Amino acid sequence: MGLSQTFSKILTNLFHKKTSRIGIYGPPNAGKTTLANRIAKEWSTGVEGTVSEIPHETRRALRAENITITGGNGRSITIDIVDTPGVTTKIDYNEFIEYGIARDEAIDRAREATEGVAEAMHWLREDIDGVIYMMDATADPFAQVNIMMVGIIESRHLPVVIAANKTDLPDASPQRIKTAFPQHPVVPISSLTGTKVEDLYEEMIRAFR
Amino acid sequence: MQGVQIDLISAERLSKMPSMEKIRLILDKVRDGTIVILESGLSPDEQSSLIEMTMQEILPDGFSGIEIETYPSKQKSGGMLSRLVRGENDFRRLTVIGPANQLRMIRRDRDFISAWISSR
Ligand SMILES: Nc1nc2c(ncn2[C@@H]2O[C@H](COP(=O)(O)OP(=O)(O)OP(=O)(O)O)[C@@H](O)[C@H]2O)c(=O)[nH]1
Ligand SMILES: [Mg+2]
């Protein structure tokens, strides 16, 4: 690359900084899409994903682009939010049949889920600039996916904010998550009711700037 | 005799294998119903590829994925600097991998794992 080209590239990067791509990762059913929809709604853009009590509802990543989030003291970030399929190491279509889905559809659903997870893992290695890692605060934080995913995110030196979701439920314990991952900021929230999401926004602005 | 095959792979042997070869070996064994125990586990990048490749090999009424058990990474001396100093190898901890329909986690803590293996 010539010197002038390098220089123009530096200028482009300075004045037209690429929007950071923030992935919402976490196990199935943690509430990732619920949060992504809330962010898109509160900071006004169109895209909306479907939320469901059935795991692997999101099987293709959904993007909301150019979202500007402004914090209490006026600081802001502009980011793309990528809502990813829940990460897992196993998928059996029979699980969907138990939710009353017909066999053919269950098989399709499983295939889409496996492709979606593979893709999301691939992006994490190539294409993501920061992560909101979402856990269900009523579930065991030491679940294997959490341990592996946090390790993978750390090894890529990506900024990460952990959301301890579903704090509206009586047996939620964000403290367990804090104890399990003391090296990262953990923000207790309810994506469903919106409780404390503003704390998450502040932490995102701090981490993803 | 009915039973389950368990393969224990030494740290020494693992350290000589390229990542892709390691992942291929694990997946081939696990798809055959073997439980694989790695004396020193996989790097984060290898774990990431293992998940990706596992997903690509799942088939209806066939292979339904893996169960993998390992300890959380050591983190007493948190910061980035100490991580760099300690080097990547410290992340690799004893790991058990088996077919999802045969291996089940009973309990896991920072320093204790209890798992259940059933025959097919
Ligand atoms: N009580 C409670 N339920 C929640 C909360 N957030 C999400 N849920 C519910 O949890 C279920 C899963 O929510 P989703 O947003 O679809 O979860 P997801 O992480 O996108 O799931 P996948 O796409 O399947 O990986 C739905 O029934 C939601 O209504 C919350 O803060 N509190
Ligand atoms: Mg979803």
C-alpha cells in the first residue's frame, strides 16, 4: 500500500469511524431478543425480532443499525446491535416437538438453529467489536456455554458487559453471576419490564466507546 | 460386555497436534459414542471452532451434538497484564467431551465437576 493510500485510510478512519458492531450473545432463552427489541424501540429504529418461550426462537442473527444511545451526562455511542441465536453445543429437534411443533417444522427449526449458531460463532471470531453477554439470573451461571463463551470473548480482547436478566423473577440471583464472573461488569436488569436497563446503557457507553 | 469407551488424551500428545486435527479427532470419537478426556483442554479459539463444527455436523435422528465439561478459567489475578504474562496455556484445563445424548452434567463449581455417563 502506498504512503498516500495509507494516509487517506487513516483520515477515513479518523473522520468516518466505522460503527461498532455489538453482539448480544448468551444461551437460548436468556432474553436477548427482548433486550434487542427494547433497545431498538427506545432508541427508535424499525427492526423487531420475535420473542418466544421456546428456545432457539432466533435462528438467524438480526441487526439494528446505527443506533445512538445517549447516557445521563450526555455522552453517547452509535452502534449496530446484532441479536444472535442462543449459543449451545447440542440441538435435538425432538425438543421442539415437546413444545407442540410438528416434526417437519421441528427438523427445519433445528437445522436453522445449528446454522445460526455456527454463523454467530464465526462472527465472534471475525466481525464483532463488543459483546453484551446475557444470562438468565434464575439459571446457573456456571453453565458450560457461559464458561466457554466468556473465555472466547476474553481471548479476543473484546469489551464485554454482562447483563444479569430476568431480575423481576423471585428466584433471580444476579449476585451469583457477579461471583462467577468477577472480572467483568455485571448489570442486573429486566429486559421485560425495563427495570435498570438505563444502568446497562451507561455501562455500554463506558465499555463500547 | 456393554459399556462406554473412554479415551484419555495426554497434554503432551495434545500439544503436538494442530488445532483442526485436534477438533476433528474429538468429533470423530464423540460421534462414535466415545467419551474423550483431555488432560489439557482446548484454547478459546479451538472451543469456538469446536462449537461451530459441532453445529455443522448435527443431523436429525443422528448426531445431536456434544456435552462438554470444564472448569472456569483461573482468575485470581484478574487483569489483562497478568493474563498475558501467564500465557495462553493457563486457560487450558481438564476437559471431558461426550455425545450430548450420553453425557450429562450433574454439578459444576469453580473447582469440582460431577457428570453422568450412560451407555447408548
Ligand atoms: N420474567 C422475565 N422474562 C423474560 C425477560 N426477558 C425475556 N423474558 C422471557 O424469556 C423468554 C425468552 O426471551 P427471548 O427474548 O426470546 O430470549 P432469547 O435469548 O432471544 O432466546 P433465543 O432467541 O431462543 O436464544 C420469553 O418468554 C421472554 O418473554 C425478563 O427480563 N423477565
Ligand atoms: Mg432471540
